[in-house]
Amino acid sequence: MAYIDYYRILGIDQKASPEDIKKAYRKLARKYHPDVNPGDKEAERKFKEINEANEVLSNPENRTKYDKYGEHWKHGEEYEKAQHSQRQSQQRQHYGGGFSEEDFGEGEDFSDFFQSMFGGGRGFAGNSRGSASGKFKGQDVSAELNLHLRDAAATHQQTFDINGKKVRITIPAGVADGQKIKLKGHGNPGHNGGPNGDLYITFNILEDKHFKRNGDDLSAEVDIDLYTALLGGEVSIKTLSGDVKLKVNPETQNGTKVRLKGKGFPVYKKEGEFGDLFVTYRIKLPTHLTAKEKELFQQLKDLQK
């Protein structure tokens, strides 16, 4: 098996913190995501590499094994146990029965022996089945799922492909950006009858042109004209559940913020609970004034004096 440098794939070094790994993964995943690069086979290949690297390095236990065993990280501990057992057997016997590093001649190394024991298919003396007696859990799989903000605000089902299999999940309303869920048994197949790995899905909530999200709250900016700001009136406000009319008080200042209770984002797995919507008014000054309008504004200015 060729060595795969997961650190190089993510563009980080071995001293990278978990937060560094997360940032690097999310940046690259967004860049090479199939939704962003439809039909691009190279981008698809890179996306799979990035997911595989993140799957190993973002898991502290897997990362420790990878740093210690390299490409054999999944079965490294089993190999050490086998080695220990062989050494004990060698101590009990006067002839044969065990292997040690000295048993390998020039041109052979432990990785060759390792592959014969754990999935290499070459077999070894006394056991022609190779690794047939060892049951190992399949590798976990990581995937990213992009959601529009308005889709994330409603419970819905979504189907996507993982390793050629269609997976259908129900996404609860209120799911957060970066939130990860686990689907047991939907990862890669197990070895020699072992259980399948698990599937971890990370949600990316795409930016919305109208709303910004902060936890369960939403914020939006709304333009109002100068006359409504000065004299008061009504303005139409967009919410996730439709437009509402909002009263504007006379002499409203630019940047005034109002709160619409319960018009924010749904709270995750708490049906009927919502955050708030915070609306900031932006006062738009009139342009292309006529001579009469300028005269009237001048009169107002003089009155202020």
C-alpha cells in the first residue's frame, strides 16, 4: 500500500491543532465540493482525498494511530499484539513458531509481513488464509452537505450518494453550520465479517442574501425612505414565514434596530421554539432633487436655525 500523506493533502503540518485541521478541511471541501465543480472529475477526486484525510486527522484516536503506523494505522495495534504473541511463543519453543525482526532477510520489511497478515493476500507459513481470522470494523466515512439557510429552517428529507449507495436522511429544522451527525453502519464495509464503519455528515449552511444567522437569531437590514423615517409610517419586513408590516416611529434614526420576537430561526429539535429577528433600518436619502424640492429642503434647514 502506498503511503498517503494526509497532512500534505490538507496543507498543514504534523503540529497542526484540531482547529487548524477543521479550518483547512472546510476551506478545501468548499473549494472542491461537487456542487461547486459539477462534472469535474479531478475536483471529485480531490474532494474524496480531502474527506479521507479529515476523517483520520480530525479523530484524535485515529490521528495518533496514523502518526504511529502510517498507512497501516487501522490495524497497527492488532499487528503489535500479533508480534507480542509471536515473541511469547518464540520464548516457549526451542525451534520455529514465531517471527521477529531478525527473521526477515534483506529486501523484506515489516510492512510486507504486515500486509500478509492484515489484508495483503499473500499468506504466511502455517496459515494460507492470511487475515481471514481477523475481523475489523470498516473505515468511517466523512461527507459534507450544503444547505441553503431556508432549507435548514424546515425539517425535510434529503438523498445523496455515498460510495455508490443512496442514503436518505431526515434533517431536523434548526441544524447549525458545522454541525456533525453520525449514521451508524453507513461507512465502508468491514473486513472479514467485521461491522461496517460509520458515516459522519457535516452540514454547511450557505449564506443567505437577506438574512444573517447568529445561533437561533436572525438579523436583516431594511431600507426606509427619508420621509417615512421623519414622519413615521409602515414598512414591509421579510421573515422566514412571510412578509409582515412593521410600524416605523416618527423621527427614526439611521441604524435603529428593532426586535421581532419569535421570527428568527427554529431551535434545533425543539418544535415550536424560535429565535428572534433583529431588523436594522437604513435610511435612504432622496436623489435627483428638483429645484422645488431643494427649495423646500432649504426652508427646512432655515427653520432648524
